[in-house]
Amino acid sequence: MNTPLNRMSFHNSAVGILAGGGVLPGQVAQKIIAQGRSVFIIAFEGFAEEAVIRPFPHAYVRLGAAGQLLSLLRQNHCQDIVLIGPVRRPSLLDLRPDKEGAKILARLGKAFFRGDDGLLAALVNILAEEGFHVRGAHEFLHESVGRLGVMGKIVPDEVALHDIELGIKVIHALGKLDIGQACVVQSGVVLAVEAMEGTDKMIIRAGECRQPRPGGVLVKLAKPGQERRADMPTIGPRTIDNVVKAGLRGVGFEPGSTLFTDMQACIDLADQQNIFLYGIDL
Amino acid sequence: MNTPLNRMSFHNSAVGILAGGGVLPGQVAQKIIAQGRSVFIIAFEGFAEEAVIRPFPHAYVRLGAAGQLLSLLRQNHCQDIVLIGPVRRPSLLDLRPDKEGAKILARLGKAFFRGDDGLLAALVNILAEEGFHVRGAHEFLHESVGRLGVMGKIVPDEVALHDIELGIKVIHALGKLDIGQACVVQSGVVLAVEAMEGTDKMIIRAGECRQPRPGGVLVKLAKPGQERRADMPTIGPRTIDNVVKAGLRGVGFEPGSTLFTDMQACIDLADQQNIFLYGIDL
């Protein structure tokens, strides 16, 4: 496979990892190192997890301290950068921007108050204007990207496939308005739709209002036009666990644009629990 | 005002009230009696509230006992009927249909498995085919129907009006897929979208993920094409109470198509708590 890494500039420079929560920043760092490059992690205070970050060269930075962030990236010769791991949308009050941060906020302007997609896309643009190459985490994590069709042993039946179809319609309708990435559908009835609360809470809620027919399906997709370099849909063992607890029968996701935080654990858990993992042919 | 009552047939016959939960079935009954007609309430077991139903001629009927329901309506000379008060979507298992109920289920066919709108519209059609005239509760409850513009003292500001605009788009996009009637928007960001869980839970959730900017807005509308005779959007003091607790600043609703379970209490509570009640000019 021809990886995008072949096309990267500054092969000997470090890759800057702007790290939010979860285990993925560590996995990205390991992959980059395995490919013979070095990394420098900018760990966002209050989001990045100490145990994940500790093994790698890093510095902790407040979200609003854009000046500090940019000079750390430059000091460490990072031209390629990767944004990975969830960061809750900051409030202006929490940000307490430094001088450079205030300038960037001014450049973001109204985008700051738009939905998440607008904000992230604007941030990626500004980083590009500052001379950085923003890479998608999936470029480094090939083995963690969801594949087309059935992953694992369980195959979705007709009812489940129809539910997936309806779920796609729902997410596309919502995505145009920059809302959520996921919903739960059971036998043609939409049980829950994700907005700001996140996928886990949405799955739990769907479990609370499920009906006695065959179990529902979680559908999770990138929003249309979503900036995949900043915010890819992610599925992990906790997702599968919640899916099991909510009485759902499987997960439909977008192949090529979905990261699995621990692919093998997800597949094993799904097989054990008779849950399908299905990369939708969109 | 020229009430639809003037156009009703069988002025001397009783009006049949098919009653789900809450206080509205009692209010409808009182209004009908005040207009000089009699009522007979079919109280759905497990949904209708004893204290609300008790003052009026009534019988308790299981949801699935359509045969019993139809003969009770006929015995009591009810030609006009009103469906009022929430009834949770029944499962086939809970229904345990009687002979007539099984026939009606067969006539409903796939509509039973469609969204709520499809099911309710199909039920209204079947009742019409059986010779009944299904009336909207709002035809009897003029004073309880939400009015255009500002109700109460508080006026929505520009930010709130923009949030209402976005909320309308969200509900219309969802409505085409027969999902929910409500969402919460705060300064251009959609915090929560209602599906199966109901408006109260959705408001509480929105409160949990609100941002530090000016408080959000609850927008609640009829879905496009919603069968208003079976399922009108309803707002009551508990709704306003949840709005206050979630830090929202007001409610945008559809005038003419929204029932307030206790209009004066809602307005008083909203005024006390600086919450606007705004009938949107759609």
C-alpha cells in the first residue's frame, strides 16, 4: 500500500502531535516512531491523559496558549502535525488566550461560535497558514481504520440493514446542520439522536427507550464535509460495551473514516457478544 | 370566533374522549360539558390518570381491546371523538389484541412499525372508516392553544431569535424522518435533539452540556405533516420548570398547534423566572 507518508515533506523532522484525551495520541506516536520518525506531543491540559503522554517527548499547554503552542512546535522542528483525541469545545472564558491565542481567536472570528465542524476546519486552515502541514491521524493508523463490510463473525440481517439505511438518512440530514455523528435505529424507529452529549450517553439513552422487537443498530458516520484531519469518528471497546448493554445488535460505520481505538479488542468483544461491526458501502 | 363546534354533526350525542395520561383529558371533558354536550371517556389502562378521569362517565379499556373500545363508543352514541393525552407507543406483546383489535392491527399493517406519525395517522383513518369523526383537542381547548408572538413579559433577544431559527431548521430536517418535535440550541450550537426519550429528558440533557454563553432556547414544533388530531405538541408547567433548571432562557413554539396544559401557570412561572414564551411566526 502506498502510504501518504511517502509524500511527506521534512522526513527527518519530528511530527507534532496535538493531543486530546484517550489512548489514540499514544498509538499515533508509536506508529510514527516505528516508521523511523520522531514525535513531539503538545498535550492539552485537562484533556490529554498523563499515562498515555508520559513515554514520549512532550509539553503540557493550555488550549488558549496558542503562542506557546506554535513556538513549541517550531522549537521542535515539527512541520507535519496531527490533531488526535477528543477535546471538549472550549468556552471563551476557559480559553484565557495568550497574545498569539487572541490573534488566532480574531482570525477564527465567527467560526468560533459555529458548530464544531466550522471551528475545527477553521483551525486546520489557520495552522496551514502558519506553515504547518496538518495530517489526518488515519494516515498513521492504517490498521485502526474501519474496513468495508463485515468485520468479525456476525453478519447484519435484513432488518438491521434497513435500520442502517434509515440511520444514514438521519445523520446526513443532521450533518448538514453540523449536529452529531450518530443515531440508534430499531426496526424502523429512531430511538436516539446524538447532539452535544456524545455517542456513549446517546447509546445508553437508546437502551432506556428500546422496544421489544429485534434490537437496534448504532450508526456512526462522519458528517458530510467533516474535517477528517481534525475529528474522525472513533469507536472503542467502551462503545461496544455500551452497545451490548443497550441491547443493540450491531454497529454500522463509515469504512476508511472511522478509527477503532483497539481494533482487535473491539472485534473480539463483538464476536463474543454476537454484535456485528459493519463498514457501510456508502 | 367561529368555533369548529358549530360545524359538528350529532350535537346531542356524547363526545367520546380516548384518554391517555396527564390533565388534558379532564380539561377537554370540562370544556365539552360547558358547551352543553355530554362526554364518555375511554380511559386507556396504564396511561389515563384515575383522578383526572373519575369525575366523568368513563370505562377503562386496554389499548389492544379495540373491539371493546368501538362497542363502548357506539353504546354511548359517540360519533365525534377526541384523542388526548400521551400514550406510549405499545409493543405487539403488550397489546394482546381482542378479535377487533387483531383486525385493526392487520389494517394498520406496516404502519404499526413506522414512526409515531405514520401509526397515529393510520389510526385516525381507521376510526374515520369506522364512521367516527376524529376532532382535534385544540378545537375544544381554544384558551390552551399557544398564541403568536410573546406570551408573558419576557421578550427574546437577537441571539435567542437566531437560535430559534436554527431550531426550526433542525426540527424540520428531523421531522421529514418522523423523529422528535424538539431541540435545544444555544448561541448557534445544537445542544440536544429529541427522539424517543421525550422532551423533558432532552431538556435535562441539554442543561448538562450547556456552554457558558447566554442560555439556550427550547424549540418545540409539530413535525411537518404531523397528525394534529392525534398528537399535538404539549407544554406544561413541568416543561417550564425543566427549562429553568437547564439554564435555558426561553421556549419557541408553534402558535395554533401547541397545547399548554395550564396556560396561566406556565405564563406566571415563565414571568417569575425570566423565561420567554414565544409563538413563532412560521
